[in-house]
Amino acid sequence: MTQSPIRVVIADDQPVVRAGFAAILDAQPDIEVRGEAANGREAVEVVRRVRPDVVLMDVRMPEMDGIAATAALAGPGVADRVRVLVLTTFDLDEHVYDALRAGASGFLLKDATRVQLVDAVRTIAAGDALLAPSVTRRLLDRLTDVGPRPDATSALAVLTDRERDVLELIASGLSNAEIASELIIGEATVKTHVNRLFAKLGLRDRVQAVILAYELGLIVPGDRRADER
């Protein structure tokens, strides 16, 4: 049976940019651009109508910016969320942080190569999370500057000791297989712990888990455990 193509909506206020992204993605046998939007408000309307698998979302757009549109489509409390890949020319801390807090599953700069763009869409569609390497360091620095959230104790109280260990290892960049090796448990057991802690903390993917771990002060850039990874 032939697998359905990945359905994509492109939201950007520049027609040339939308056309360029569409040309790259439509050239792939497993990707199909199903709609376009010139601003955030239009993006929300188009996405709710066509229900794509992935939304490419620009940050700076008129009427409603990409951060607000992302929150409306994928933010906390939104039923039937869609997966959003934020694309921007602006490699600035507040855009990374705000986009991911708004519910984005990935963040990629517009100077990414064709291969990186296509791979990013496939990664997000598969249910994984993605951050451009050039912005990861900035994100972690920003989270360190923000410091632990005041509700950290209550958030962590819902986790078992083992779930807390798993969250720390996710934030250190380990895969499920690597976590299993680190904790000397089965990979299936790790998946169970991951699913449970995601459910307890209202997380959708590993990017959100990393953000929360840093916000809660579980791990900070430069500590011994992170450096050993």
C-alpha cells in the first residue's frame, strides 16, 4: 500500500520565499504542499481547514506573528495540535525560546540547505523534534539566564525518582537506547518512563522536555553530567 505524502502548509509573508519552499518540497515524492498563508491569522485558518502534518511558520508576519499563530495551533491546551517547524532569518534568543514555549516542534534558520529543509520536515512529521545546531547553544544559555521556575518543586513532585533520572538524561541529549544503557534497564522500560513523564508534565516531545528540565534547574550547561555526554 502506498504511504500518504506528508502534507505541508507554508506560512510566510514573502511570496518569493513561499514559492521557493514550495518548489523544494513539492519536488519530493513523499511531500505535498497543501496550502500557503501570508500572515499568522491566515495561517491559522488554512491549517485548521486542511489539517497538514507539518506547518512551516515564519516568525515576523503581519496581523498575527508566527509565535502567536504557533501558540494558537500547537500551544498548551490546544486540542488536536499540529506540528510546527519555525523558520526564520533571525537567529535571536527570544525567537527560539518563545517559539518552543508556544508549542513549536522545531526551529530552523532560513539559510538551511535544501537537504536540511527536507530532512527537517520529515523529522517533524515523524513525531520527532528538531533544533538547528546554531541555535541550541543560545537556547540553553537563555534558559540558564532565566533560572529555575518558581513552581519547580511542585512540577517535579509528580515524578518518580526514576522518571526524574530519565528527564535529566533526555535533557543531556541521550537517546532511549543510551538512557537504557546508562540506567541498566531495558529500552522498553525507558519508553514507558518517557511516556509517563511526558503525560504527567504535559509534554509533547523531547524539545519541550529539554526546555522544562533546564527551567526546573535539573541540569545546566557546563555541569559534569552534561559535559560527559
